[in-house]
Amino acid sequence: MNELSEKVVIYDTTLRDGAQTEGVLFSTEDKLDVLRELDSFGIDFVECGWPGSNPTDDALFRELEGIRTERTKLVAFGSTRRFGLKPEEDENLRALVECPAEWCCIFGKTWDFQVKEALNIGLDENLDMVEDSIRFLVRSGKHVIFDAEHFFDGYKSDRKYALNVLRAAESGGAEWLVLCDTNGGSLPAEVSEAVEDALLSVDVPLGIHCHNDSDLATACSLAAVDSGCSMVQGTINGLGERCGNANLCTVIPNLVHKTGFETSEMDLTKLTALSKSIGEIANIAPRADMPYVGDSAFAHKGGVHISAVTKNNRTYEHIDPSLVGNSRRILVSDMAGKAGIVEKLKELGLECGDDTPDITSKIKDMESKGYQFEGADASFELLVKRLRGELKQKFTVEGFKILIDNRLGDMDTEASIKVIDSEGILEQTAADGNGPVNALDKALRKSLLKFFPEINEMKLTDYKVRTLDEKSATASGVRVLIRSTDGKHNWTTVGVSNNVVEASLIALVDAIEYKLMIG
């Protein structure tokens, strides 16, 4: 019989379950990069994929033969044998035996409905498949984890049978039994009840694997641990099929900072960086409102909140953001008030002077016209320095023209622009582009390179347009946000106008002026 453990093992399935996320397609090199990140962070188990199921995973397992991880145990995923075959005849099980991973995780049915409807076999036959598949892998030298698929649905349907499947897996030699909420429909109380019952039925340690279809994957995972599970399976950023899996970026800090359970030696101050890195590799930006690691997790916009949190962070923050590698953000808006402006000035390293009320008033006036500075720190800093007379205007755009020529279905765009530098020298240039904004960007850079060659170091990395009044349809004003980089710094600027090209130009000019300011 299990005893409750104060230590929780973390099992990551980003490379397998996470790869089933809509829009995610990992290459073999991507998977190796993810594995390196997870190993460096200190994840206990990493499920690498399903050998024999696709060329990418096969290539990955070939690469793994020459890789030694520092902290992570590598796991290969698969299933129980097919009905009617002996274990040694099953291609899936043979692929698991032949792969370099020392650990294997195989899933089997625990829901009588699935056994009868999906497999179309008898309940006792399914028990045999679970037990002899695991025994075959163990005798072949593998350590085995058993994922009890649909366990909680099976428990509600036929408690005795679901528990018998766990006993069969234990009899076969499984070292972990993982209870899966495969459809993501269980409630925390239901999970706790089933876990406590399972603990009384087997001697092998239990794990939990939750999907987020009811937005309860984290809650159910924590309930399972509180009831006796000592392994949590999940993914970074909650990636996974349908609504995703339990988000380890939320589960881990909850375990460590909220419940008192211990994990392996992970540096949680690197958790936010891990989230962002995996997001980049997966080509899915993590949600800003993600707890603990999201950009908005410790962002404050309301004036009352900002005033209080600057005196004591406990007033509106449940933990210190530095504990998970995140940081507090003060958002500049018409809701922020003087206290918010003061904190933003401090955040950017700018002096807080007697002109703070004037800056606050200017911000409120501009935001009433559609500007938004909470995501455009570079434009905010430029605005403050202009108001203070600290920023010398290095160039002026005197005018521009856009020519769009549509012939035989081919659309050509040309932008011409006049720029005057601080010495009064006029430069007029033109450039082609794949649209008016791109053409204008090229023309502006071309005209300024003569005066400021350093702008050749910068490039645009993101461009967003937001309609200010949806009811006005195409006549609405727009707000344009442009993100730029020079390889060392990243900055965002904003422009607002009734004309999307003019709004883009305002943001482009700010982007270049910011680059000239920072050098």
C-alpha cells in the first residue's frame, strides 16, 4: 500500500502530447532543442515521442543514441499489444524495446466502454493485453510506466474493473501507474475520491495525467497530488490536443510555493524563460494572461492597484514575481494616474520631476484619441523626453506619396518620401514594396541611411493593426503597433490615425528615433 509522498516527480509530455496541439509541428531539431531546455531546467522525465509511429520520432530516437542527459530520464511512448498478437510479435512493442530510452510509457484501456466499443474485445482479454505487454517490456530490460487511459471515466462506469486494470499493470511489473483524465471532464473531488481508492488497491506509486477540456487540469492535478499521487504529467504552456494538457508552468510553482510539496532540484527563477523558449520553438507565443509566467501575470493598470503595490507587493500580487523569473509591469494608461506614471518612469530609469502631472495629462489626452502606451514603452519614453526638451529632433518627414498600380492582377506598390535632417538637408527617395506600409518603410530607411547608417542594424519583427471603432467599419481610425530589434534591444512603438499608412508612418518614425537615441 502506498504512503503519501512529500516529493512529486515531474513528467513532461510536450514532445508527444504537446505535439498534438493544433498548429504545432516539431521538427527533429525542434524536439532536440526542447529536450535540451527541459533537461537544463531539471524535469525528471521527458516523453520524447512514439518510436515507429512517424519519421520525425524515428529520427529523434536515432539521435538520442548519442545523447546523455544531465538530469532527465528519457521515455518512449507506446501502447499495449494489438489483440490477437503475442507481445514479441507486436511492432509497436518491438520498437519500444529497440529504442535507446531506458523508460517506456504505454497506455491501455481502463474504461469498460472503451474496451467494448473501441477495441471490440472482452474485458478479460484487455487485462491480459495490459499485463503481458508490460511484462514483455520489463523482461526486455525496460522500466515501465503505465498510463491508465480514461481511468476516471472507467472508475465512474465500473469501479471494480478500472482498479483491476491497475492491478494487471502492477502484476506485469509497471513501476508507476498514471491515472489519466483523458477526456478532461472530471472534477477535482471526483479525482480525489478515485485516487484515494486506487492507493488502497495497489502498492505501486501513482501519477496523474489531466487534460484541460473543463479548464480544471491544474486543479485536478493538485487534487490528485494532495490525495496521494507522486507524479504529475503535463506540458509546458499547457500545449496539447483540444484544450491542452495540465500546464506545468502553473502546476510546478503551485506545488512548490503553495502546497509545500517538493520537486527535484529545479530553479524556478528560470520558469518564465523556459515558457518563452518552448513557445518560440513551438512557434506559438505563450498567452499573456498565463499565471506565473505570462507577460500580464504581474502587470498593473489601475491607479489604486499601482499605488498600493508600489508600497507593498502583497497588496495585489500573490507571490514575488522574481520567484518564477517574471517581473512586475506598470501599464501606462488613462486609468493609471500619477502613481502609475511615476512607477513607469522609475521602471525605465527616467527621473520623476515636477512635470509628472503634465506627463500624466498628456498621456490621458493622447489615449482619449486612441493611443495606447501600455504595450509601447519606446513611444512612451520618446514622448517624455520630447516633453522635457531632452530629445533633439534629428529628422522631419515633409511628405510622402503612395502609388498602387494594379495591372492584369499584379499589384505593384511604390512609396516616395521627403525627409529633412537637422541641418536642413533634403533627401527625397522612392522604393517598391509588397504593400503600402512595406514600401513606405523601405523608402524611409533609404532616405535616412545617408544621414544615419546605424539604422541598417534594425529590422521590424512584428506589425499589428487595431481598429479603434468597429462600428465605423473601413472609416474607423486605427492604432498601429510596431516591434523592432537591432539584435541587442527590442522595442515597440505606436501610431494612431484615421489612415493606416499614416499611423504606420508615425510608429515607424518613432522606431527609428528610438534606435538613434539608444545608438
